[in-house]
Amino acid sequence: MGSVCVHNLDAITALGSTVPRVDQHGPIKLIEEPSFAMATIAARKNSERATKLAIRRIIGSPAPKPERFSGGTVTAFWIGPDQWMLEAPYNSHQMLFDLAKLEVKDNASVTEQSDGWCRFDMIGAGLAAVIELLCPINMNKFKSGHIIRTSIDHLGCFVLCRNLEHLSLIGPRSSAQSLHHAMVTAIKSAY
């Protein structure tokens, strides 16, 4: 009988630490948020209505329209025609992919996204001064419940307006260091 090899593996954040990074400069706090599960849902041909009904069951509100997000503990945001990204706290929804797959059945394709994206929350008064340095978002029209897909430091990202003093920036995990550097630089430039 062979020996058993046991590994002690520690989860690391997108920025390579065992604890989330928090930066504070002036009135703005930038928080690395590694504790969210993510999955995408893409409706299959002729199953758009059934997919939207499944999303409603998952998030507790109608499937979001273009440039919007909605939900409660599980949130969905629109990422393209008949396509949505789901996000939920990892501690209560580690199996978000399985939940989504169970609900949509064969009406949609579901893809696990938790390890593909990183999320940073920017919190504080005066976020417009920072965001307008990062990407072409008109903060005068950007309100709670809005989401925009944009480019930040040449990276395709999503920016969610949770409220005017709380934005979530979601970008590719493989470029987390670059995205973080761009955000910190913008915060320091603005304040």
C-alpha cells in the first residue's frame, strides 16, 4: 500500500495574499473582495423566457435589463444579449454554478467564473473624481443599480454602482495586479 500525501493548501487572493488588501487614500477606501462566487448564464436559442424565469428564481427579482444589475444575496448583472453574470457570497454560495445549472436546466449554458475574475470595491465620497480618471463613465448619469462594461488600463472590466459612494470593479483575475495599480494611482491622483 502506497503512502498518502496530504497537502496544506491556503487560498490566496487575486493579489497573492492570504488576506484581502485594503488601501485608503483621502476619502476613498479600495477593498479587495475575494469572497464572491461567480457564474455566467447564457440563454440557448428559443429558451430566453425560460432562462429569465430561472434567473428570477435564483435572485428573487426579474433578470436585469441591459446595463443593470439586481437581486439580493445572489445578484445578476447583464453582460450581453440574453447573458448574465451571477455573483453571491462564497461562504453561503460556494456551489453557485450548481444552483444555476439546476435552475436553468437545458435552457441555458452555465459557466463557472469564480476563478476567472477579481473584484475590488471602491468606497467613499467623491468617487466620480477617481472613476473619471480610470474609464469613460459619465458619473452624472451613473446611478445605483447601473453597470457598465468598460476598459480600465486596457483591461475589459465591469463597473457596478451599488450606490454613489460604493462601486464594485470586476476585472480579469490574471491582471489583478495591473488593475489594482491603476485604481490606486487614480485614487492618489484625485486625492
